[in-house]
Amino acid sequence: MRKNIIFIIALLTVSITCAQGINQEREDDGSPSRGNRSLDGKKSLRQPKEKKEKPPVTDYKIITIKNDTTYVDTTLTMQKDYKFNYLRRDDFELLPIHNVGQTYNSLAKREEKDHILPLFGARARHFNFMEVNDINYYHVPTPLTELYFKTTFEQGQQLDAFFTVNTSPRLNLSMAYKGVRSLGKYQHALTSTGNFRATASYVTKNDRYKVKSHFVTQDLLNEENGGLSTEGIDQYLGRGNFVGEESEFADRGSVSVNFQDAENILLGKRFYLNHQYAIIKKTDSTATGLGIGHIMDLTDKRYKYDQTAIAPNGLLGESYVSANISDNVALEDFNNQAFLDFENIWLGKLRLLGGSSNYNYGYNSILNQVNSTGDQISITNRIKGDVYTVGAEYQNNYKGFQLFGDGMSIVSGDFDGYYFNAGAGYQLNDKYGIRAKIGASSVAPNYNFLLYQSDYINYNWQNDFDNIETQKIQVNIKASKIAEIEANYSKIDKYTYFTKNANDAITPMQFSESIDVLKVKLTQGLQYWKLGLDNTVMYQNVQGGEQVYNVPEFVTRNSLYYQDHWFKKNALFLQTGITFKYFSGYKADAYDPVLSEFYVQNTQEISAYPQFDIFFNAKVRQTRIYFKYENIGEAFSQNNEFSAPGYATRDAVLRFGIVWNFFL
């Protein structure tokens, strides 16, 4: 990993040096610079070189694995402000725990990408884990660099450095590293994460053969303190024996936590290859195209939980060992798909797929355990095998009308499962459109529910749960001058969740009844003169599973801001204002550090509390600068809120960051 970082730094140094050299050769108004004069101020006899016209920013293309294409956007908007965070995406539906790089509680349950095999466990560590769909590919006329930096809490920083270049019009290479380290304000809450990714894409001269490939390696480490202890909660809230002593514990490092010797880490590596060959190439004169292709995904994941001593006060129960808890689980997943593409100017695009997956999940030993009735039970150490799948994808666009669908099913193997989606839409123009989709899926719960082994006695089980079955309807209405509305209705059967049993032990469970979930989200942006108001409002309603599917009924985020160009030639674009966040009180899920999963609890309610952030953002050329005073209300009154039971929310903090693009 150190070699990767050194290589990235070297590339960035070269690109920055070149960028500075280019800038020195040009004045802001495009006239020849002082470099065309001699040292005594007289004009040089050498004629200035003809200024090359810079490519437009729209030529710097970003391409997804589905071939959806956008371009590099250096504008400064409120949406950019919402994405300027550790995840680098809008976190409206998430509630962060107190340190950067830790997990998030959910204000709306996360929808996982469609899949047919169980997901790897430790889902609370996956918010920043980059999957196949999170990796983009590029096509750029000149080398492009992007630097992201943001301060953290106490010692540390965030950095996301990216570089891409087209060595020829047909070959693009990119490399990036995202690293975060933050000590945090509370005891034993250090986070240290790294995401390295490298991509390559190539198209032959005749456009018949195309390939996209990437390699990703990730390590996401958290020190775990188990949340605030019973005494620590009293210190934090200023109650019991600590009434009137809130100021003493304003230094969060003095607040008592449950333990100070545990950590968990999620490790992952992936090699991905997607290539195809056009047997019949579709052109302006050819209405039909035919191609074949192959996708390979080789993924290794590992999750480890280590603790020097057994958790005090029976917090995690008894252990098989007297010290040095060490839990270690791994998944090897090798997936291959072959596909046939058919494309017709009138009939649209159809892809037929067939594939196989070899999976190997588990531990290095078989566990023999005596249950509550005195019987000896054996817990296996492996879930492994092969499945074979078939699927299809379809898409057609005609004069603004869209038809689309996709699906996949297991036809052979120890697991069974499927998913399908179908929908239609109409796009009047860039500002107005409607889209509707229906879908259904049946998939096994993640591996943590099926098999888990630990040195802690209570954390050992093997289950044969039924598949989770979901039916959903989604409607999206886009009217940019009015609002954008996203409405989702889901019916979930055999929902799985973690909870604590009568012995206060974490237990995986499956809900026997149906759960109906309605979610409606409205996004609206209003502009008047130099003032703007951005509103995001979400309403959720749960029927049939209120005791196991806990989400707030109402969530809102509202930003009032002023924006204007300042200084000569509009050199600086300014955006400054205040963002208000609020969600209704609800019984939020609790966090378990051993599993790195959230579990259902119905005793403690997370209070409804408002949060205010003041921001000052600016843009100078391709550089965006961000200042934000987060949760400023806490600066005037001691914070006493929680993001999860036992885990405090973030205190007031002033943070700074930049996003800087270099176009060479």
C-alpha cells in the first residue's frame, strides 16, 4: 500500500508542476505573459508560441460500468455541498456516529444493489466500501487530476487523490487513493481507512473490441469502545452523580466508555474485467448490431474483530478464552458471466446472460457447543459451493419514451433466488420527465445471519433462514422548476434482523409477517435574485412491522443561502448560508461492534432534535473551497443527543476542505 501511495504522490507532483507551468505562460485575459519579455522589460525577439485552445470541460468524460456518460463538473452548487463529506455522496438518509469514518445509523433503510447470492456480513462497515458500480472509467483529452481534502476530528485528515490520462485516444488509465485517519473526540474511537483503485479502458481502432477493467484494494479499520458506559451516559447528560458537572465533560476524552482494547477491520480486494466484441457493428448505415462478451469478478473479503480482554460487566457475555478475543471470517467469490448483445434501431438493446459463481465463506474450525437443554450441537465452519444463473437486460429509447428491464435467476446450486425489474418513462426535456418501475426479488439474508463463529459464546449460530422476498413500486417525477418527487412502496416478507433475547444476547431473527413500507421524498430548489432555498423532505410510513423496522416518520433538510460573483472579472463565486436538519423521534437501531451490524431495540428513543450548520463556500477557477461550522447550536448549549443508543452524535466543530481539479 505504501508503494501505491508513493506512486500517486509522484503522479500528482508531476501534474501540479505542469499545471503551474502552463498557468505561468498565460495571463488571465489570454494575452502573452511576462515570460515573453526579456529581463530588462523589453520585448523579446522570440515570437510567442501560438496559444493552444483548451478542450471544453465536456470532453472530460466519466463513464459508468453501464456506459452512462457524464463529464467533469467544476461548478459550485448546494448539491456539491451535500456531497462534500467522507462518503462523497449525499448523506441525507444517514445519521453519522460521532467520528469521521465510523458507521452511520439509518434514517431510511439502505437498498442494496440487486443480487442473488447472500452478501458478506459486517454491513455497518460497508458504507465506504466501493463495489463494482461505484467504480467509474474515463476518457480525457489531457491528463486530469482531482484532489479532495477535508479536516477531521482531533488528529487526522481526509484525502482523495485521483489521476487519469489517455495515453492514446483509445486507452485510458486512472489511479486513485482515498485515505482517512481521525482520532476522534472520545476515547478509543480512532478510524483509519484506505481505498485504492486503478482502472483501465480500451477500444480498438475499429471499435469492435472494448474492455473495462479495475483493481481495488480496501482496508477499513475502527477502534471500538462499545459506546458510552452507564456512568459515561450520566456524565454526558449531566445527570445522577454528575448533575451540574456538564462543563467538566465538555472534553469528550474524559467521558467513560465501555472498553478501550477492541477494534474491527474490513479488508477487501477485487479484480474486475468486462470485455466484449462486436460481431456485427451497428453504424449509421447498419440498423442492427450483434456482439458477445464476458464479465469476470474475483472478490476477496475478510472481517476481523480483535479485543485484548473480555468486555467488562458481561457486556458481550462469556467467552471461550480468558483473553485475546480474535474473530476472523472470509469470503472468496469468483463470478463469471458470458453475454450476447443484440441491438436494433427500432427494437432496442437486448442482452442475454449466463453465468456461474463459486463462493467460499467461513471460518477455520468447526465448533461443538452445548445448548440450553444440554444437547451438543455442531456449528459448521464453511458455506461453499457453486450456483449457475441466467438473466436478461433490455432497454429502448424512442423520442423521449423509455422502456427498460432486467432480471436474473439461479437455475442450479445450493441457494435459490432471483430478481427482476421493469419500467417505463418519458423525458420531455432536461427539466421534465416521469419514470415508473416495478420489481421483485427473493434472496437469502447476508452470511452473518446464516453462519457466525466467535470467541464470545453468545455469538455462535448456524441458521437455515428462508429467502427475504420483496415487491416494490417506484415512481419518479422530475419538474426542475417545481420539484422532484420520488415515491417508493415496498412489501417485504420474511424480513431478517438482529435483536437481543431475554438473556441479553444478540440473536438473528426472521419476521413471520409482511411489512409494508411507504417512502416519499421531495427535493426542491428555489432561486430569487441572489438568494436560494433548497429543500429535501422525506416521509415514511411502516405498517405491519413497526417493532422490527424502525425509521423516523419525517426527515427534512433545508438550506437558505446567498450566492454572488465577487471581485474583478467575477474571479470568485461565493455561496454562504445555513442548513437546517431535523428528523422526528424514533427508536433507532443499536450498534454491535462484534458483528459490525445494527440490531433492533425498542426501549430507547432517539430524541427529535434540530441541527444547524453554517457554511461559507467559494469557487476560484477549478478550485472549490468549503468552510462549515457543523452543529453550531451545540456551541451555545451542551450537546446531549445520540446517533444510536450509547453513541453520542457529533459536537460543534469548524471544518475546512477543498476540491481542486487540474486540467493539463
